Amino acid sequence: MIRRLLLAAVVALAASPAFAVNPDEVLADPALEARARALSAQLRCMVCQNQSIDDSNAELARDLRLLVRERIENGDSDEAVINYVVSRYGEFVLLKPRLKPETLLLWGAPIILFLGGGVAMVDFVRRRAGRPVGEPLTDEERAALERIVGPDASDRK
């Protein structure tokens, strides 16, 4: 039983592709191909949304990979290629959004949340340190406890 599960896991892992780039997409010039791969890693697959077009098997991702390679072959700079894709698909196509006034909150949110959590933790510790651990029992509470547990409960060990 365990051997079958291990064999199934190995087959499943071996069958998964490392990258989605097909051999017919690869450029002949290794330097241009390296640029294309670097740019493809920065662009979001609009179908998968949490994968780059370099990692995605979606048809749209393939079209975008081909578009990037075509623009590179035509002599566009990396920035020109990115700007062209953004002009067609919007800022959402970038896996790492640009730092602009519209995205300032997006970039600052982790810092704000971290600092807010630190302030809340310090406040919690300060409030907790000022409180007594517990108040002594009243005579009524002590009598009720002795009825439930017995009079010698505090003497037992």
C-alpha cells in the first residue's frame, strides 16, 4: 500500500513541468532569451493570477510570452516591453506593482500593520502587568468552595 502511494507521488511529481515555456517559444539568441525569461517572470498570468506568465500553462500566458519575445526581437528595451504590456492589460499584469501615489498604501500596508501590531502588543503587556493575578475569595465563595470540595481541600497535597 505504501509503495503504491510513493510510486504515485513520484510519478505525479515527475510529470509536472518545471517551466511552462515551450521549446518552440525559445529564442535562438541566449541573451535575448534570458531577457525574455526575466521579463516573463515579472508579468502576471491574467488567467491564473498568482503565477507569472513564465510559469503558467494558460493559452493567454503563452500569447503574452510570444508577445514579449516578439517585442524583444524588434529591439524594444525591457522598460518598453513592460510599458507596452501594461498599456494593453493594465497595472494588474505586473506581479510587483510600481511605486506610485495610487499604490503607496499597498507598499506601506505591511509596515503599518507591523508597527500597529507592535504597539498593540506593548499596550497589552503594560495593561496586563498592572493587574493583580486574582482577588482573594470572599467568605461566601470560600464557603461554597468548601461545600463542593470539602473543608480540608487546601491542606491536601
